[in-house]
Amino acid sequence: MKMVNKVEMNRLKIFISAYACEPGLGSEIGVGWHWVLEMSKYFELWVLTRQSNRHTIEPWIGEHPEYSDIHFLYYDWPKWARFWKKGMRGVRTYYNIWQACTNGIVKRTMQKNDIRIFHHLTYGNVMWKVSSYGQRQFFVWGPVGGMETIPMEYADHYDRKSKMIERMRHMAVSLMKRNAGFKRRCRNADLILCKTDITRMQIPKAHREKAILFTDVAVDEKQPATRKESVNSSEITEFVTVGRLDAWRGFDLVIEAMALFVKENQRIHLTIIGKGADEQRLKTLIARYGLEPYVTMAGKVDMDTYFEYMKKCDAVINASLKEGAVTVSFDSMALGKPLLCIDTTGYTRYFSEEYAIIVQRGERKITIQELGKGILTLTDKEKRADMGERARLAGKQFTWQSRGEEIRDAIMKAWNKQ
């Protein structure tokens, strides 16, 4: 598509629902923020987000006046009414309440400003609610996931609560095709951006032609590649894995892979960054296998510390069994680090064997063995350096700027088709 300058494209207005949207953070919140910045280059935006994000958004915009034409709107229940929500606890309940309470804001703003396009950006889960007014307009939905499950063979190793959550998720996914809200959203959507092929194939056939594969993360060019030799002369191969410590993110698989192969090469070390419900189980696993000298749990860290770990490591591991934790994978590209990961049919399609080791999700025992083999492969310094350089070069194709152009083209193609 012909490149259109900002002034021309500003004639096309988009209302974005971005519950999670804040500068300087990773994960879903960072995704929402980056998408808004990139889309603002081509469209005139009204962005609805949480009132709690205002204290970081407005100072950032003040320091970057080139983005001052984005119209931000904020809403939250008062603190006394949401005392029960803390961090991720209660997030689903509050999110659905927030969607219902903000529907009037969506309607008034779109009507007052003659906005024809509604984009539901975050949270990107097909099971969660969308503005009833917004989805009756020209409706862009996503990127969304949520139809991915993991084999119960894996969940059988979890604690009772995590195991129950996986069973409930299997049940919820199996019932989605009968879910009236899901079917309505699929019918109303003019463009569905799917994080994984698994989710895309769960869209009803009658509406699947509106669904395209589209990952929600990209490479941040502001993080320059850094070779380990320039920051650390240790001969120990340092691995980093990052994410909220949920059972399905596969940290246990990496620990067990370390236990299998540390006997063959003891000059390896793994740092796990993050906190979450699965923390105690992971600590127990580390102790059971006597891996305390080889595995460090760093807990939750700020973004500066996170990037320090990333810059100093030799390779990055993302053993998530589903779509999650993609930010660290694209950061590995930006920093010129090879990636060891499990194929999710989503973000992994941006990675090749030239600069990543992609393990297929098979039987649990085999998956662990393949992760272990990948760890051993990445102890080869020359191979690691070659893969890291290839990762850095590949990352130039998947920057936020290029992602913004893809977003623009996908929306314009759907809009022009109408």
C-alpha cells in the first residue's frame, strides 16, 4: 500500500479501547502503549485507558510533544470501590466491569467526534468482554488469543490450584463455540487479529476470512545489541528466562532440563526473573534436583535491571507452553541473543533455526529433553555468537516501526474492502 502521510491519514479517526496502556513497562501494558504510538502516526486517535495510567502517560506526552495530538480518556472506579483488586488479583472481574462502565464513554465520544472505527486493543482475550456499542461500529478486534490450552500431561505436575485452572480453561475453550458473546463478537468484527493459528482456527468458519495472524509485539530498536564479551568475561554460559511465574509458562520444564544436562556441562547458569503463584513449586524443584548453584530466582525486577540481565546473558529461554511472554523473545532479537523456545503457532513464526532453537511441544518428557539439548547447544561460544548476530540482523525486519506499517495496512485493507 502507498505510504500515506500523517496529515492525510488523520482524517480517518479511530477509537481505541486500551485498558492496559502505559509507557516504560513490558508485557500487555507495553504492547498497548507501543500500538497507540505507532497507530498515531497514521490515524487520529481517541484512546480510552485506566485512570491509574494517567500519572505516567501525561508526563511522558509532555516530554514528547510530537504525540500530543493523541486524545487520551481515562476511567476507573474510585479506589474505595475497587479495594478488592490488587495487581493481577481480581483483574478479570474488574476488567469486565470496566468494559460495561465505559460503554457510555465509547458511545458519546464516537458520536460527538464522528468516529467510525472502534479498535479493541487490550486485553487481547477472545473470552473477555468488548464494548457493546464499539463492536457495532467498524470493529477491529485484537490481537486476541485465549483459545490456546496445554495438554493435561503437563498440568498433572502442577499444584492443585494451577491444575484446576487448566481443567477449567479446557472446559471454557470447549464451550466457546456455544458462547453467545464470543459468537456475537466474531460476527460483528470487521477485522480479527489473532495471536496464534490455534485461535484463528477456532473462529467460526463463517467469519474466519476476517481473521489474520498478527503478533502483538515487536523489536524495540532503542535497545542496542550488546555482546557478552564486552560486559562479562566469565566462561559460564548464562541463560535468562523471564515472565510471571504461572505454571503454564514452562519454568518447571527449564529447571528439569537443567537437571538432566547439568551433569554433562556444569558451566551453565540460569536466572529466572519474575514472581507469581508458581514460585514456591519452582523453588522446591530447584532444591529437589540440587540445582541451587546453577539456578537463581531473581524475583520481580524493574525494567532497567531486567535489561541489565538481558545484556549480560548469553542466551534467552522462553518455554511458555502457550502464546505468552513474547516481549522477552523480541528483546532477545534487539540485544543480539539467540533464543531457545517452544513453538506456540504465534510469535514463534518470526523466529528461524538460523537464530533460534524452536522446540515442538510434544510429550512432556521429550520436550524437556529437547530443551536440555538446546541448552547444551548454546554453550558453544562460536555458535552462540553466530546465532546472536543473525538474531540482531533479523530483528531489523520486525521493529515497532515495521509493525506500525503492518497495522496501518491491515486496517486500511479491511476499511477499503467495506
